[in-house]
Amino acid sequence: MAAINTYQVRKIYAIAGALGMKSRDGDDALHDLVFGMTGKQHISGLTSAEAYDVIAELEKKQGSNPTPRRRGRPQRPTAPGHASEGQCGKVWHLMYRLNELSPSKARLADRLRGIIKKELGMDSGFEKPLAWLSYQDCSKLIEILKAYIASAEKKAGGANGRVGSQDR
């Protein structure tokens, strides 16, 4: 189990200080709360999960909503109205799948820019082809790429003597 990190220690002490639960001698309401919740006398001995629970309890006492526990990779915020990180990941996943089914000599980013220009009628940036797409445009692009993949799968199936995805 992961140990408490510096950010969590600082957050615990900051909230406890704001609530007046911290004193210099270490015999205070904060350490009583930690001991009551975890059975541990020192904050440095907490695990990351225990620290999260202590922070959530302190935030409740403070009157704010507890910080949600995140699992996995944190997502970067996107500008309102722009494509989300999840959408961008899906587009790239579909592009790699399309490249497997229908290889091209063009770089993947160049191929994606070409599809965006042809299907959505817009020029995208040189380095980041999805940076200027709106959430709605990226949703359309995902559906278009799904259709490209279905077409490529159909062609690949026909070349192997199969019709669609059915084996005969």
C-alpha cells in the first residue's frame, strides 16, 4: 500500500490549522481524529488511502465537499467546448486500428488531418490535429472513423474470401 505523500500531509495540516485543530505540542484534536480513524498516532505513518479518508473527514468538518478519489491517470482539463481528452484518445485508437486494416505510407497525423479536412471541411493544426475541434466535431469524427474502419474490415474480409465478418 502506498505511503502518504507530501501533498496529503500538507493538506491535512492546512485544513486542521484552518479549523483550529492543530497545536504545537502534538497533543491536539487533529491527532485525536487521526488516532480515532486509523489507530495510528502519527500522520507520517498513514497510508495514502488512510490520508484520503482523514482529508475527507476534515473537509466535511470544514463544510466543503470532500475531494473525489481518483483512480488511474489524472486527466488534463480541456477548454470548454473543445474535444475532451477521452475523445482524443478514442480518435487516436481508431486511427491506429484503421492503419492496421488499411495501411498507408502517410504519417498517422497527416492521414488524420486529411480525414478532418475532407469530412469536416476544416484545416487542423500542424502539430495537434485535434486541438481546434469542438466537442461536437470530435464526436462526428469518431463516428466517421468508425465507418472508415467498418469499410476497411469489409474490404479485408472480402479479400480473404469472406463476406463481412461471417466465415463460410
